[in-house]
Amino acid sequence: MDLVPVTAMVRKDLRLFLSDRRSVIVSFIVPIAIASFFGSIIGSNNREPAPIAIGIVDEDGSTIAKALSAGVQGDKRVAVTVSGRDEAKSQVRQGKVNVAVVIPAGFGERSGRALFAGGAKPELELLVDPSRGPEVALVRGILTEHAMEAVTREMFGGRTGRQLIDETLRQVDVSGMPAAQAQLLRDMLASVRRFYEGTSQPGGGPGGGPGFSMPYTVREEAVTARDLVAYNAYAHAFAGMGIQFLLFASTNLGIAVLLERQRGLWKRLRSAPISRRVLLGSKIASGAIISLLTLLVSFGFAMAVFRVRISGSVAGFLLVAVACSIMSATFGLLVAALGKTEGSARGVAILAVLLMVMLGGAWVPTFIFPAWLQRMTVVIPVRWAVDGLDAVTWRGLGLSSAMMPTITLLAFAAVFGAVALSRFKWEEV
């Protein structure tokens, strides 16, 4: 292939791109701004998560209910508002509270009986905002922790527990259970009574004895391929937004090629000694260069401002970036080859780009997708590009982790390029 005409046409495309100030802004500045926003939203290092807004409605007023309410209010993971049922429901409806916990009348007595005597278990009613599924799951765990502590504290040292023991002892003789089992139950209850006498405070108020608490604590350790490599949410955000906007840049390049064909420029080029392969090759080269510049500028800003680092293989990063740029350039050429009019081509291309970046994990990580959708997204090039860039940045993985994404992206580029070449038209028909 003669490189002189290829170089000339690439130089022409780059000059046209850089002379269009609006295109440069969209390609370079907009992805940086959006990636910065997404990175600040999805998390950053050394930042405490915002507490979950919940409401407490105490319709019981028992010692256990008060202890449960006090325990939840003292938990740093939640911000509690105490109110009545109607007010709590209104706050959930308005989005001011994510979950409202209603402690029903009789909760304290029935929960104590359920713990010792196997009675009917009382229900805690949750008034939930349907858009807050993850928060509801966390609130359930918090309630379990504090409810067990409140119930066991009262049952092993409070007035309610003492009364239940005395009542159960009176019922043993008329229960009809075998004598041996009845004696074992008397001995157990007598031991619990002696436990009460040794731990309860005068008056039998709340907190009169120890309750069951969580028998363990949790220590978190971030695991990456290299020691001292911290997760930086901006790395994923800039990878996703960079890929999205290089696809948009390639789409604009494809639309420009389509307009050139409509204006008869390609028909005139046909009279020159330029083959179809040379012409398409120059468009792929210029598109890949613009795409690579877009991606590198975005990551350069992220490294300078948000301390994003290539913690893994630098060569792997460059391989994935180049392969992603080539894939993007061939996608733009595919838009030009298949498009008939500027309007229809632009609309279909934007829809295709948005679907690819949405399903490929460019906006949010793919691990939050349903399992069946995670399996399907392997047919989307953006998924491989994002995973490859994540691997060599914050995950700190080596060159081998970049090889499969690179090969897969080049395979997508080959398919896009082959289809574009087969559907290429010199002029409008």
C-alpha cells in the first residue's frame, strides 16, 4: 500500500477535526467533565458512605421496643427520624425516608415468648421506597442485630423475662410432658432465674442484663494484584466515559464520510489512482488516531487531577487503548458504509453507541447486572474495553490480562471493517 496518499488523507482529516472547535470540545472536555462527575458519585477513597435515612414508629412502647429504637438510633449507618405511622408513610412517599420501621403493639411481649416458649413471632412492618432495594436489605440486617440484642437483654435480665420464667414454671406441671423432660425444663428455668438474680439491676429496667450481641467483627482488606494499590473509582469512570466519547467521535467521522459521498467527493477521488483499500485505510487510521487522542487526554487528566494510576502493565494499557481506538474507527466507517442519509445514520449510530456503553459497563459496573445479562454482554466490544482498562489500572494486573481484551477488540474491528468494505459505495445510488 502506498503510504503517501494515506498520510495525506490522514493529515487532512486531523486538520479538519482540530479546526472544528465544537468537535474538539465534545471529544476532549465533555468526557472529562462527565467522567469526573461519575467518579465522584460511584465512590472515592477514604470516604464514609452516607447514612441511610430511616423512620421509627413505636406503637408498642415496651422495654424491648424502646431498646430496639434506641439501638437503631445509635447506629452510625442510619439517620433515624422518630414519628407516627402516617407521618412516616408520608416521608417514605416523598422520598425523605428510605425505609420506615413500624414496631407493632405487643411486639415486646410476643418476641420474648417466641424466644423462649416458641410462640407466634411478631412482625416488624417495613414501609419501603420501592426504588431503594439495596438500602432495604441493609436495614433488615441492622434490625436483626439490634432486635436480638434488645430482646435477649430483656429476657435475660429484665422484668419481662422474669415474669415469663415464673409463668412457664407454673405451666410445666399441667403441660402433660413426660416427667423426665419436665424436670429438665424446671432445672433449666431455675438456672436462668439464678442468672437473672446475678445480673439484673434493681427495678428490672432496660439494660438490666447482658444481651446477645454480634459474636464477631469484620475487617475489610482491599485485594488487588499488587500491594498498596487502592481502588480509585475515577479509573473506571474515565475508562467508561473515554470509550463512550471516542465512539461518538468515530460516529461523527463516519457521518463526515457519508456527507463527502453525498457531495460527490468520493466519486471524484475515484478518478485518482487511489484504491478502495487505500481510501478506507486512511479513514481508519485517522479515526483511530483521533480516538486514541481522546482516550489518552481523558486518562491524562484523570492521572493529573484524580491520581488515577496505571498500577498494572503500561504496555497492556497501551495495547487495550490502541485496540479500542481501532475498533472505534472501524465502527465509524461501518456507520458511513451502511448509512443512507445523515439523519438516519446519526440516529441509529447514537442508539447503538448508547446501548453498547450501557450494557458494556461504561456507565455502571457490570456486576450489578442480572447474571443472565452479564453473560450476554461478552458480545459487546465496550465490555472488553472497560474490563481491559480496569485490569491494568486499579486492579494492577499484568500484560497477560490485557491480551484477551486486545485480541477481542481487534476481532470486532476486523468484523466491522470487513462489513464496511463489502458495503462500501463510491457514490449515492
